[in-house]
Amino acid sequence: MEAAKQYGMIAVGGVVGALLRELLEVVMPPPQGNQFPVATLLINLSGSLFLGWFYTTTIWKWRVPIWVRTGIGTGVVGSYTTFSTFMVETNALFGKGLTFTAVLYVLMSVIGGLLCAFAGVRLVGERREPEARPSVAE
């Protein structure tokens, strides 16, 4: 039963995350011509920041069932962020001879993603075990 909840939450979260990404790509359309892929970069950096914060918070501060954590982390954030689009856009930049822009994009994505994840972890503050809940029998 627990696995069914987890898979169900991943599926629902996946739909939510994909819709969020699509909404941002409508507001900030994908790059045309020689444009820098700002939308994908912001999507991936914000996903890294959120994931660092979310997992740290739900492990060290809040008691959250694993199926909720997986549904949000893997489902929502996993479909919101997009490694495949990052790779296609990087390849397109290289293909157009925009080597400097492509390398800058890769560095900003990788180093920026790591820094955002680290910042998300740091936002949580002091790590502490969540308080134990009384059992049903108490």
C-alpha cells in the first residue's frame, strides 16, 4: 500500500511539475536564434534551490511521510527541472558555433545548481531531529 501511495504521488507530482515548467516557458519562451536559454537555466537553478531546502527540511525539521517527500521531490521537482532540455540547448549553442555561450551556460548550470542546492540546505539553518510524535496508544 505504501508503494502505491508513493508511485501515485510521483505521478501526480510529475503532472504538477511539468505544468509549472510549461507555464514558465510560456512566460519566458525558449531561446530563438542566438539567444541564451534563460528559462531553462532559471528553472533548473530554482529547482536545485528548492530541492536542497525541501529535502533538508523534511529530513531534519518536519515529519513528512516518505511518499509525500518522494512525490514532491521526484515527482514535482523532477519533472519541473529538465536535464534533457539543458543538453539539447547546450548542443544547439555548440552547433551554432557559440562555444563561449555554451561553455558559460554549462558552467552556470552546473556550478549554479550546486550553489543553489547548497543555499537551499543552508536556508534550513540548524539541523535537528524532528520531535517524536506520541504513538496512537498514548
